[in-house]
Amino acid sequence: MARIPHHAFPWLAAFLLVACDLTPQAPELPERSHRPRALPAEPARDAGHDDGATTAVPADRDGELLLLSWNLEWFMDAEHGPIDDVRQLNGARAALGALGADLIALQEIAGPAALQALLAGLPGYDGVLSSYEWPQRLALVFRAPLQLQAVRELDGLDAVGRPPLEVGLRDARDGSELIAIVVHAKAFADESSWERRARFAAGLHAYLTRQHPGARVIVAGDFNDQLLGSTVAGRASPYAVFVDDPRFLTPTAELERAGEEGSTARGGALLDHIVLGAQLGSELVPGSADVLRGELLARDPSLSATVSDHFPVALRLR
């Protein structure tokens, strides 16, 4: 597992600074097809190059923590996603810097240099990255008062080559511990994909109830399906095992109940979610779940074409 401090030099990004004691799961081919990328008119900057563009981070929100999950659509991948890597990088830096989240679950990060380049424009943030090799990696980005304690990948689940990234954190203000798990589940609205998401959800649920009973847990990422229904006609949510269990809270399900138009530029289903262990119920700010579509499009109307076809999902804890 690579931990990449914001001040690291590019050659350090390849080193694994946090050991993983699990055997890597064999990756599958990328699921979502995108248009072939055109070569830029001029060579793009090296992904690890810091061009000095940094973004101011908003001040502390009276002790609240802002949680964020964002699928960054093949972030700085050489073959897929938005064509202009530099524009994608600068757009992601600007958006995350403006939002000033304290804990950010990211999906589809191309590799260590891509995460390092992102952090270089976000002063005060650190991050950890999945160790598997294909360029849809998971990352967790965080800042003080949160401090890194441990990292591992959760192999053995039906995770289509993207094993969840589990990160143990400590809040320096009071010493409390938090477990954050970043996920990116199987895509597509067909029966086979639904079955794989259901097996993935059941396996993750069993792991959490067995290994972390009573812990303060956050599960965030691209679930590729709904919590109250499904993208597959006639099917219930593959995540019903979480929705129906009082040991977990599903605050982003309230967005579905309210008729939220979805978390992607295509609209429709809400695919990106944040699930909490019930121990965080007293800390959850009621009604704080949100899809940050309007906020980001007001700043950058081209964001869904140049940065990501997903919008961040947000939640606040006291």
C-alpha cells in the first residue's frame, strides 16, 4: 500500500510505505468503455510534476468533519477518461480545495504519481493508495486532525479486481478511532453484475460484523447501484443487507427517497454512497447527505466532461 505525503518527490511514489499482509486479488479488465483518447497537441506534464498550482483550504467548520466520496473517472490514466490530463488534474484540485473535506474516498486513480500530483496541489493533505496494478485504484485522502494508523486491502470478496481499501485513522483531538473503507463495486445493470454486487455486499457486511463489531466505521465509494432499489429492473437493492441491519446507517438512501437525480452526469440512479456504522449515529449531522452537483458545476460548467462524469457525494459528522 503506498502512502504518499503531499510533499514527496516523484520517485518516492513507487515505494510501498505501508505493508499489506494479504495476497493481491487478480485484477479483471476495466469494466466501463470510454472513447479512445486523442494525443494532446503538446506533451502533458509528468503526472508527478508540481506546477505550483495550489488551492486554499477552507477553515475548520466548528469541529465538524466533512466526508466526501468521488469517482474521478480514470484519473490521469493515459488511455481512458477525459482527454486532457492536466485539465483534469487542475479541475480536481480546484474542486477538492474549494470543498475542503476532511476525509475523501476516491476511486479510479491511475497510480501513485496521479495521487501524488493531486496532493501536491492540496496543502495539508496526505493519502494512501491501493497496491493492485491496474489503473482504477482506490485512495483515501485525509488531513488533520485525522492521523493514519493502519492500511490493508480486503481480499476474498467478489470485488472485480478492486479489493476494498481499509484505513484505520485516529482523531488527534480526542484519540478516538475511525475505520474508513473505500469501495468500487461491479458496474452494469445486468443480472450477472447484480449478483456480483450482492455477493460483494454480503461478504463486506459479514467481514465488518465479524471483525469490527462496535467500531466507528465509514464505507464510502462507487456502489454502482442504489440502496432502496436497483438499476436492474425487478430487483431489490444488492445492498439491502446493510439497509436492513440496524447496526448500520445509510444516510445517502435519504437522497433516493427525496428523488435525487443521481450522482453521475447521466442522471438516473444514485450510484455513489456513504454508509456508517450505527456507532456514528450520534455524530451524524441530520440531512447533511448531498450530491455536490450544483456547487461544482457553478464553479466549472465543464466539470462532467473534463474532470469526471461522477459528482461527489458528501456527508458531515459532528
